[in-house]
Amino acid sequence: MRSRAESLEFALLGLLTQGPLHGYELRKRMIAIYGPFRALSFSVLYPQLHRMLEAGLIQESISDTGGLSKRSRIVYAVTSQGEKRFDEITHTSTSEALDDENFEVRFAFFGPTPRGNRIAILESRLGKLVEKATLIRSAMSANAGQLPDGIDKYLHEWRRHSLDSVEREIAWLEEMIKIEGKSS
């Protein structure tokens, strides 16, 4: 998943493999995955759904049962080609799956991901974060006791906070890898 659009496609396919949904419900569930601070607007969602329709990954139908609304709703469902694409992605692990946003989406759909691939993704993410922690520690220790030019106490505190966050995720990843290893 090299781009946000591919990450969004994967997440939408993952949701639609669980059952057909209309646009509002898709958006609501996407916000549950990405969190409320990464709002997914309809101006991003609907063009992505349109691209997926054109690619034959999903299909749409009209539903007259709209709950409180008497309006018809467009309901999206995954096609066999879309299921194949989702399955293909769950069976791969690329370096792009390791950045923060893509990792969140991949982890949200770890259930259908094969165990060996889950472990590979977790181990790769762990390696990336260990490297990041080393870089942060190195930058902080090089300037121990004195702040370099251009770095104020708030930026220094942000680095410390970043290191704490990375170290917590490292510990969590190590535990997840241990759990995955035992579930064989």
C-alpha cells in the first residue's frame, strides 16, 4: 500500500467483506479505524468508492430501507474481484505497510491476515521502531545537558515524548509477536 488511496481501498474492502454498507456507515466505521482526529470526508470517500466501482472491486445497489430517512440509499458490496484483491493484500507485507497510517489499517484487519504474515508485519514494524528509537536517543544524548541552536525546551520535550511513545509501541509489538508465536 504505497499511498493513502491504496490504504483507503484496503480498509474499505476489509469493511465490505464483512457485509454490504452504505456510504454514511462506511464513513462511520472508517473513523472508528482511523480515529476521530483523522476525519474522512465524503469528498474523499465517494471518489475512492467510484474508483473501486470502475475497477470492479465493489458493486452498488439501491436500498429503500433507510432507517429514519425515507430516501433511498446506495449500498456498496464487495465483488469476487474485490475479495480476491483484499485477500491478495492480506497475504503480502511490504515496507509501506509499516508506516503509522498503513500499519493501523493493516492491524485493523489482522483477523483475515495469515498468521505468518501477521508476524512478518509485526517484526518489520518492530525493526523500524527500534531504528527510530536509536536515532532519537542518539540525537538526545549528543546534546545532553545543553540544547543545540534552534531547539528550545519544548522541542526537546517533544523528542522525549516521541521516544516514550516509540518505546511503549516497541514493548507492545514484542508482546504481540510473543502472543502470535504461541498461537501456532
